[in-house]
Amino acid sequence: MDILHLIDRLEDLVAEARRMPIGQGVVVDRRRILELVDQMRSTVPWEVKEAQEIVASKDAYIEEARREGEGIVHKAELEVQERLDETAVIQAAEREAQVIVQRAEDRAQSLLDEAQDQVQSRLRQAEQAATNQMDEADRYALEMLRRLEQQLAAFNSTVRAGIEALEDRTGESGEQATASPD
């Protein structure tokens, strides 16, 4: 599941929450919020795993370049051997073989360099994307928790005022009850 989808669900949960009769507070289902936070945590490692798969594909690029280079070198060696068998063109064959081998090595090195550059670029992009998503999720979760903290503080304040009012009234009734028994 995509982290942004989970964030949208969390926002919907807060938006759909029942409003308190007093103040800006809302009543939210704590269990559902915690479930969403857990899902967010499990989604982020999936995206990190995706970045690791990109890193793993680096090895495939390198292996492909190595195989292609070996094939080119092998082909060049076969051509060299064929030319060596022809005594009239031995020197020309050696020179040409060296050129072919050099080209093959250059091509293999070029493919290897390109593959490593692509892998590094994709790895940086994936790491940046994972970091950005983690940061965004952390910021959003922090914002939601701060909002929840404010709402709970307002709710707590309202409850405290109600308790104090009841204690004041109960305290007056208790004093009258202790004075009347003769």
C-alpha cells in the first residue's frame, strides 16, 4: 500500500471524526489511528526494499556487461587464432587481434561504467525518494499527533472543569448533611 494513500486515510479519519460539543476538539478512534500508523511503518520498509532491488539490479547490469565483454574477447581470440593459422598474414592478424581485443576491452569497460553510473543514479534516486517519503510521513504523523494532543488537552480541560464544578457542588451538599444530624 502506498504511503500517501495511508496518509490520506489518516487525514480522512480525523476529518470524519465526531466533533466535541465544546471547542474545536474531535473524538477519534485511537485504535484506527494506531493501525494506520502501523501500516505506514510497514509501507516505508517496502519502499526501502524496492530501493534495495534497484541496487541488486546493478549486479545484473555489471554481469551483462562482463558477459558481453567476455563474448567479444572470446570472439576476438577466435579470430586471432584463425589468423595465426595463416602464415602469410600472421603479423597483420596479431595487430588486428590486438585492436579487436582493445576495442572489446574498451567496450566492456564502457558498458561496465555505464551500468555502474545508471545503478548509482537509480540508487541515489531511490534513496532520496525513500528519505523524502519517510520525512513526509514523519512530518505528517507529528502534525497529526500534535493536533491530537491539542484536542486531548482541550478535552481534558473541559473534563477538569466539570469535575471541579461537581466537587464544588458536592462539597456544599456534604457540609449541609454533616451539620443537620442532631
